[in-house]
Amino acid sequence: MIHSAFHLFGRAATPGHQVEEFLLLVSEANVLFRQGVYAYLDHGSNSAPFGAVLRQMNEHEQQGEILRRLAENSLLNQPDDCAANNKSCSALFHLLEQLGIILHRFTRYLTSFDIEHPDFPPAFHSNIKELTLPVSLAVEAALEAVRGFLHHDDNLEEYLPRVTFHEKEADKLEARISRSIFESDLHLDAKGHLRHFVDHLDEPADKAEELVTWLSIHRLGHRFETHRGSWET
């Protein structure tokens, strides 16, 4: 919704660029997330490949926090513009916050690998890697939806079914892997530990679906208010 959101940065182009950079950063972190899971399963938490990805992920989260705060502060420093475009300003704040949460969950998940060292038997590796794909696709589709929202894309409603599809695929794979874990010969405590990691692996997809659902509701509300204004006149 560039005419109702990005123009709030009107007097300086830099904050708008910061939002775009933040979106790009989350997209890169989405790729790093998959790479991190692969590196852990293939090489372990003490390996150079996994350590390199984890460092990059931490750097992305730190840089993302800086960009998000700068963009938010730019809005706060333009109170008159925000007052005149209250709903758009609030929407942008909400989007930045929710994308920050997704970015944090990427980092938290890989950090949990580094701390807890879950011991996945090789038989489960391919299925876990497979699970990262719909999770990643759901997040990327959500990012496309956010870009469409910011740039006033009339086809915004197309993104929700895509995100929902990938999120449901992730749910199916998560349930299948969890069932396989509990049907295995592992000790019960090991089953619970691995189940915990599998269950949290698809959290970014869940958050992506929540975000796009919110976008759709917000867009419908905006259209209703616009039409209501025309009815009243």
C-alpha cells in the first residue's frame, strides 16, 4: 500500500528503503533457516558449516532489529503524518513487529540445536529436510503478500491460499514425522525430545499464515470503509 503506507516516510526516502531492506533480510534468513537445519543434520552442531549459518542468522536478527527500530522511529518522528493516516501507520507497525517475530523464531530454533543437540537418527533426516520446504515456501509467500500490501497490489487475496496450502503441507509432514518417531524403538524421553523439535519446526509457517490472514482482514476492512464513504456521500 505504497500510497497509504510508504508515503508516510515522505520527507526522506531512507526509512522506506529500510523497510525494503528489512523484508529482504527476513527473506535471506528464511533461506538460512533451511541451510541451518540441513547443516545440523549433515554435520552436527559443533561443525563449521552449522556454526557459520548460526552466526549469519544471529547477524541477520541483529541487523533486522536495527532496521525495524529505525523504520518505527521514523514513523514516530512524523506524528502529523501518522495522525492523518492512522490505520496505515498502525498496519505498518504491526507488520514490522510480526516479521520481527518470524525472524526471531528462525534464530531461536537454530540456537536450540546448538544448546540441546537433539540426536535425530539418520532415518528421519530426509523427512525433516522435506519439512523445511513448505515452511520456507509459506514464509516467502507471506513476504510477497507484505510487499503486495505495501505496494497496493490488487491481487493480495491470492497470497492467503498459497500460504495456507504450504502451512497445511507442513502440518501433514510434521504429524507424519512425529508418528514415525513414536513408532520407533527410541527411548520415551528421546522420543519426547525429538518430537519437541519437530513440533516447533513449522512455527514460522504458522506465523506466516497468521500474518497473511491479518493482512486480508485489514484489506477487507479498508475496502468496506471506502465503499461506506461512497454510500454515505
